[in-house]
Amino acid sequence: MGLFDRLRGGGEPRVAFFGIDGVPYSLIADNPDIFPNLTALAEDGAGGAIDSIVPPESSACWPSLTTGVNPGGTGVYGFQDRENGSYDTYVPMGQDVRATRIWDRVAEKGRDATVLNVPVTFPPQRNVQRMVSGFLSPSVEKAAYPDELREYLQHSGYRIDVNAKLGHDEDKTEFVEDAHETLDARYEAFSHYVEQDDWDLFFGVFMTTDRVNHFLFKDYEEGGPNEELFLEFYAKVDEYLGKLREQLPEDVTMVVASDHGFTSLDHEVHCNAWLEEEGWLSYESDEHTSLEDIAEESKAYSLIPGRFYINLEGREPRGSVPQEEYESVRAELKADLEALEGPDGRKVAERVATKEEVFRGEHDDIAPDLVVVPNHGFDLKAGFKGTHDVFGVGPRNGMHSFDNACLFVDDENTRIADADLLDIAPTILELLEVDVDRTETDGRSLIQR
């Protein structure tokens, strides 16, 4: 449907969603001078802090945000998942998301959706107007559909992601320069297709915010040497969001949100090293590199971030824990995790949730048995090689948080209170006047007319 068709009476309301991956609400609320446009958006409509999901990891969060369904329904729990009956792991991609995305519901109604840079969407879908997949995609050439989109992005210098390896350098100048270049290219693509005005749903994600937070967030919170670089970057993010808002026609509602919050990182916690130290995990040899190398007598193992699995007989190939001992063994591991303290004497876990408490749906059979939501400052890792130390420090100084994600809706009838990530999809669908049965999503619309 083109602009001329709309003027002839197309009539349906439209939504433009802009994701700002990993941006905490407090960053915006505490710095209105850096974020005048988001502050104005909140004043004209609504803005506030929301909770993320468990676990608050981008690969799990974006499938949930774009479906309104928890990981038990999407079938995606993190960057690395595994099937029952196997120690093989895989990186979830778009085809692994088992729930219905917002743009699929829009397409089913015969309406158009432009989807740009959303994580966990590779390979690009062909049932929508246009799509370029987000991070973990191999290249723009393979990640964009149709040809017109691919050719435009390649010609314009579009980037799927920032070069995060530059963030490992002590001097962050080159990393920040690369982040600005990536952000600029993303904005130019968003602006170009917003201007096309041929869509009913525009859904684009700025991923670079998450990358900058990982390497500079403690500088912001504690007044480190890169604080000014951090704030200059975010002033540009807000400027671009303001320009995009100005471009939107009057029949479009703007929505801005992050998928999780952020906080300073004090200690990396190597969960499998801790399990090994405490006698829960062992390996078949000293040359272990993956989950496949765990020994038969192992009782538990971990995958990032903070997901713990019992090595269960009949579920894992070399399961050592009998079914009848599952509950008691899990309770013991839960108690050990709740008691774990960091080098500074603080508890690592803010809470330890069982899978029954946080996951539900047709794909909860591959859910972790326990998930640790860490206290701020403890970043949970889960490699199978490289370190025997439980606590360490890496190149990153910022980490994801379950709390303090953000949501802004340019509609004064929005009520953001006790909201979470699962409420975003139902809210967008109501703004679009796309009817969905309440049982199809785990969230609720925040629009109150």
C-alpha cells in the first residue's frame, strides 16, 4: 500500500518501533539534557522502566519482545541452546523462534512490515515487505531481502554490527569511532525507509547501544575516563530518534524500547569452573572445550547466562542423576547457588528461579532446570575451557540487568506500571488494531482508552 492509496482511504493506524538494545531507563531519566527527545516523547505520551525476561540475554529477549511470549513458547533461551538427548549445542536463528512474530501477524492481515536489524531473524523472511537480519548474520548480502533492500544497504555502507573486538583495547577511541560509524549507517537506513512511507509496521533496532554499554558503562556510572565519550554517543542516539520522530506521519505511533537494562560489571563468574570446584561437574580429560566433553559422573553443567542443567538420566546422553532424585538434587544445587558469595562477600544471586517459575509453553522441555538472576555486578559466564578461576575480570565493564529496561510510547493513553518485556507486542498490536486472542501472548496491552 503506497502513500496515494492511504490518501484514498487506507485508514489503518500504523506503528514505528525503534529498539535501543540494552538502554536502561535510569540513564535517560537521570540525563534529560542528553536525551531531550526521549524526554519529550515521555511527556507527550508515556515512558518508564520495565522488567526484562529471564534470562535477560538479547538472543532470548528479542524473540520474546517480538512475540509477547516467554522462552518456553519461543523455544529460544540464549545465545547457545541444546536439544534433549544430545550434548550438541547450536546458536538459535530466526527459524528457531517457534512463536508468531508481530510482523507475521501484520502480514497475515494483508498489511506491510519493514523489519531492519532485529536480532535472531536470520535468514531474512520472505513473507514481509523487506527485512535485513540483525547481529550474528554473516553478511548484508545474505541477510537482506528483497534485492532492492540489499542493493541499497550495500551501496550505503550499512553495517550489521559494530566491531566489538575493538572494545577490548585499553584505549576505547577506535571502538567508539566504529560505534559512531555503525550508528550513523543504521540511522541513514532507518531514515530512508521511514521516508518511503509504504509500510504499516516499521520495526528497527539500534544494536550498537548494547555494545557501547558493555565496554563503557562503568565509566558512566563511576565517572571513568570514557564518560564523556559515552554521553556524546548517547546524545547522538537521542538526536537520531528525534529526527525519526519528526519524519513520521501523523497516523504513525512511535514506540521506543530496550530489551534489558544495564549495570556496571565488577566480577565475571565462571559457572562451570565453580561447578567443577564444588564437585558438580567433571570432564573426561584435561583437554575439554565443549559440553560434549563432560564426564558421565557429572551432576550438573551451565550455559550462559546463568542457566543450570541437571545431568539427568534419560534426558542427557550420559545422564548420571536418576529421575527419582531430580527434585532433591536440583534443590541442593539451588541452595548452593543461593549461598554463593563473590570476592567482596556479596551474594552472587539475587534469586535462583526454577524452570516452572519462569517458563511455560510448548517448548519448555528444553528449558534450563535453574536460572540465576545475578545481583548487579556479577556477570555469569559458562565456558568449558580456558579458566579454572571462579571469579575474574575481562575487557567488559558493563553487564545486562533484568530490571531497568525502558519503554516509551507516543500515546497518552499508555500506562507503564508493573510492565515487562512481554507487554510490548500486545501493545503494538493494539495500536495497529490487529486483534489477537489474549491466550496467544503472555503479556497484556498497556493502552487504556
